[in-house]
Amino acid sequence: MIKDIYMSDKINAKPTKEFFIEMLTRDIPLDRAILDLIDNSVDAARRSQVASPEIKISFDSNSFLIFDNCGGLNLDDAKNYAFRFGRAKDAPPTPHSVGQFGVGMKRTLFKLGTAFSLTSVCGESAFRVAVDVGVWKELDDWEFEFVELNPETGPPGSTEIRVDSLYPAVAEQLGQEGFLNDLGHECARAHFLALNSGVKLIINDREVPGYQIRLLQSDKIKPFVRSWTLDGVNIRVVAGISERKFEEGGWYILCNGRLVEAAEQTSITSWQSDGIPKYHPDYAFFRGVVQFDCDDSSKLPWTTTKTGVDQGSKIYRAALIQMRIAMREVIVFLRARAKEDALFKGQIISSRVINGEIESTIREGLVSFDALPVNEKFIGPTPAPVGPRPTTTSIQYTALVKDVEKIKASLGVSTNREVGEETFNYYKSYECTDD
């Protein structure tokens, strides 16, 4: 107990807006920041069940704009929740959402430039928020002003976000063709399930196609598929084989339909750990998919930037056990495939049972991972048995024509084959001892 207190007062520990913005935006790449805005649009489309959801993005070195028709933003949600830094405890639930942490939209807007606006039409209401970041930083409060608009201001159920006065580094990236291509690739993977389910995404007038993850499925090849629920999280592990592509092999991890890991080939997914070998070209056929789905997205094992998994999550650790079981089964099969291939090339076996089945199944068509039935053990064809080693082989070599003709004349023969046989028998008779 402190005695003789003379007086008490308060110390100002409130963060500065400059520090807050710098910390909020410094560690997220530009393409990932833009993906956060797309996450919000995909969530809105899922929530509103709009018939033909469409997201349009356009940008250049002067400005950035994203527009969607995915239901709009409710004015009450905008006033009390959407612009809060962090998710408020009393925020209404957004079941099965991708945007969970309450930082994505604000982080992106502050990342892009010094002036932004958001206009939304939802039901019978419409509003616009316009912020000059430089002016806002000088204010003591943390509020944004908005104005209500006539609902006929824009298309029903629409939201438009525009950012002007881009930061120089952002303007430089947005003006590069390579960035446009990379962003399209990132979006095609991150939201491939939504894109394959009817959401249309257009970036600078280019429609982004959904990425596909397909596996081999036949009477003789059946992927490992297991589903279960833990603490309210639905988990589904799929593992099998696909076309041999080194860069695309590995694990794909999704949280509420959003891809957070693609072609993961490290110890994060147990490669080169717990007795599982390092990823190798022989395993480039391997494809694994883990889906985590939950109405309460805070239970999902992802990072705040949605660029990886939380390896400490009990949900992820539980899935990892089944992932390892599936990997071991598939890897045993892929080792047998590689061995069969080597034996066939060495003429030790005359048929390619495993490789033949893989090739024929690829020709017939692969199956999307989310259409595969439950099957708790990977199944593949048994390799052809190795019979006795052949007792004969062929010998082939190249020699000068004039030398071969000279030997033909010396031996009294007329064909190259006879030259080979006679010279072989001569060498064997005079230079080798019988066993």
C-alpha cells in the first residue's frame, strides 16, 4: 500500500494516428491488401445471395476503384461496425465469413493513398463516406463523417470504393502490367471456389477465371477423403494424385472457402518432418486439400493477413494428424510408381500397371476435389510383379562405315548384325573365361 499520496492524475497513452496507420499497413503487400477488399465483396455476395454477383476493379497510376453489386453496406453497420478498427464485441455475427478481424478494409484504404471514398446503396438507404487522410490525422476524434444520399444515386445493392492521391510506391505498382498479371493470379487462387460458383471478378476489363484443383479418380485410383467436426469447425482432408507438375504439387488450405496456402511443400504441412520425406519431383503428382469451415470464423486456423495457417491452433493440429496419414499412403504409392518406371526403362518388367492407370485416368478427365466421395484410405493399383531377369539383351554401337565394311570382308559376312555377333563371339572366346 502506497502511503502519503500527494495527488493522482492520468497519463496520456492514446496512440497517434500516424503511428497507428504505419503499424496497420507496413507488413501487408499491396496485392494482399486488395484481396481484403475482395474478401468483403465475396462475404456480401454470400450473405445477400444475390443472383449474379459481380466485382469490378479498375486501377492505374492515378486512382483505384472497386465496385460490386453484392448487396450493399447497411448504414447502421457502417455507422457502428464497418469502420471500426477491430471487430466490436457487439457486432452482429456474419456466419461463414472471410473478413473476420475488422481491419481489412481500413488497412487497405490507408495503404493505398491519402484520400478515399465509399458509396453504398442498400435497400432504401444510401450514404457516402469521404476522407482526406491528412485532414483526419489532425482531428482528435477517430470518427469519419458521412452523408446520406438518395437511394437512386447508384445501382441497388451496390458498393463503390475509390482511392485517389495514391502513394508514389502504390502508384508505381498499379501502373505496371506485371502487377496486374500477378494480382489476377492471386485472385484466381485465393477465391477460386467463389469464382467457380458464380461470382464474377473483373480486373481492368479482364475476367479472372477460377483456379481448378482436380484429382485422379477411377475404379483403381481413389483419393483419401475424410470429414469430421471439431469444436464447431467442419474439417475435410483430401489427398491423392493429379498431373505431374512440380510447382503445383503439395497442400492447399482453405478457411471458409478462402485459400490461405497454395502448393505448400514445407514442414508447415509436414513435408520433411515426422518421418515424411522432403518434397521431391517424384511427389509432384501429390495434391492435398484441407478445408476448414465454421460460422464463427474466429475459430479458423488462419493468420490476420490470410496468407498462412496458425500452426499453434488445435484445429490445425488435429487436421495435421489426418494429413500425415494421407500423405504416407500416397507417398508409398508414388514411390512404387517411380520404381515401376525405372524397372520398365531397365527392361526388368514388361508392363506399366501404375503409370498406365495414371495416364489413362488423366485422359478420361480428372475430378474436382470438392466432388470426391468420402474414402478414408487412399487406393491405387498394385505394381506388376518383378519376374526373373531376362537372360538376353541387345547391344548397339556406332562405327565408321569404312571400318565396318572392312570387317565384313574379313569375316565373309554381309550384314551389320553378323559383324556384331561375330566380333562379340570372337572377343568372348579369346578374352573371357567361362564361369
